[in-house]
Amino acid sequence: MDKRTAIAHNRRIMAHFFTMPVSGPISVSLGKVGSEITCSGGSFEGNESCGTFSGKTPLGFIKGEYCCISANEIKITIVEKPFLVPYSVIEAKIREYFG
């Protein structure tokens, strides 16, 4: 395993995930969240099944993935974050976006 692959592998091992309910159509919620993230300078790519997102904090970048696991539930995985930013803070912010 080369160094880049090893780093990516370690990030996956240390990834944090959570699931959350989504009210209303997933496409509408994802459109709203995607707009909010991109308007804040981040990126949001994907469809109603799965995708990726990233955003900048004062302490560094956050990268994540989402996957719709049912018509009203989504799984969010944080794959990269600044060391000093707790997962709980990131999770709370993402829940706000979907709120």
C-alpha cells in the first residue's frame, strides 16, 4: 500500500457516521442543503442516492459523504475534519442544514 492509499485508508477507519430522518422529499432536502453549502463556499455533488460534500471552517476543511438509506432517512459520513473540531459540532451543523 503506497502512502496516499494508506492515508485514505486511515481516514476511512477514523470516519464518523450518523443517520438522520428527512422530512419531505429527499430531493428537496438535498437541494436546499446543497445550496446552503455551496453558497457558503463549499462543494456539494451527488444525486438522490449518494454524493459528497466539503466545506471550510476557520480550522480547516471538512469532507463527507451522504447516502440515502430509505425514502426518509439519510446516512452521513464525515471522512475528513480538522483535528480540533469535534465530530459533535460537525454533526450538529449538518443537522441544522437538514432542519
